[in-house]
Amino acid sequence: MDKINHHRRKWLAIGGAALGLSLIPGIVTAASTKSTSKTASSNKTTNKSQTKTRTLLIKNINTNETIQSTYFNGKSYNKAELARLDHLFRDRRTNQVKAIDPKLFDKLYQLQKQFGNRQIEVICGYRTTGSNSAMHSKNKNVAKNSYHTLGKAVDIRIVGVPLKSLRDAALKLKSGGVGYYPSNNFVHVDTGPERSWSS
């Protein structure tokens, strides 16, 4: 009887070990799948944050300065890059710099992206109230209380893009003001209330 029990125990132990070993590949596979899925998820997050960066390529036609600026890093605005853009947008008559509304840069980024990241040309960015008054006295198309004086407006064109196409793209954003100036070859965009006009 002892012999039979001894043999039975032996076979039960061997069977248990075999069963245990057969489960290991499943555990390894599950761990491996978990690890692979974690890596894929991590890569997705990295790629997502990389695609969220915003870069502008801009030229000020009055000063002939060109800069490429990654002003938004995927999480927040880069203060040093915003300062570079503010300087590029300065009043060309007085050289005075004002902090430009970052939402204006976001609008320009959206427009630039629609046209294959072509260079944006700035005709007029920030204007001091003195510069704006002088312009208004000579040209009634210049608003007396322009958004340019608040750092919330810019007159632009994009190299190789028909002005009408740029105007239409700006209107499709459905935000802020869009002014169409074909005779002066620029489109005005601002971060004020939604409205549009042409001159």
C-alpha cells in the first residue's frame, strides 16, 4: 500500500510540474504583450506631444528679418521665443516692442500649416497709437482704434499663395477679424470679435 501511495505521489508531482511548466509560456507571453503595449502607448504619447509643437517661419518685409520659431513646445508657450516674435512684430516707425497676443501666433500657425508651412510675410504688426493716428489721418481705411495698437492684429501674405486663398482660409477659422486688401496685397487677421471686410 505504501509503495502504491509512493508511486501515486511521484506521478502526481511530475504531473503538477508539467502543468506548471505549460503555464509559463502563457505568463511570459502575457508579460511580453503588456510590455509591448506599454512601449507602443509610450511612443504614441511621445509622437503626440511632438506633433503638438508649433513652429512659425516669418519674415518682416520692412526690416528684412526672418526667423523660425518653435514658440509652443506641446505643453506651454516658450517665453524666449515669444519675445523673439514680439521683436519681429515691433512698430517699424518707432522700433517699439509690445507683447503680441499668443493667440495671434496660433492663427498664423494654422494658416501656415494649411499652405505647406510656407513663409509668412509680415507687412504690419504692432503699431503704437502715435503711428496708428498718423496712418489714420492719411488713410481712412486704417481704423482709429486698431487692434494693431493692442498687439492683436497683423497684416500678412504667404509666399506663393493667392491672396484670395489666404483670405478664404482665414475666414474658415471662424475667429477674429479678417480684412481683405487686394490693392495693397495683404490680408489683415486679428484676435478680436469675428467679423470680415474688404477694401
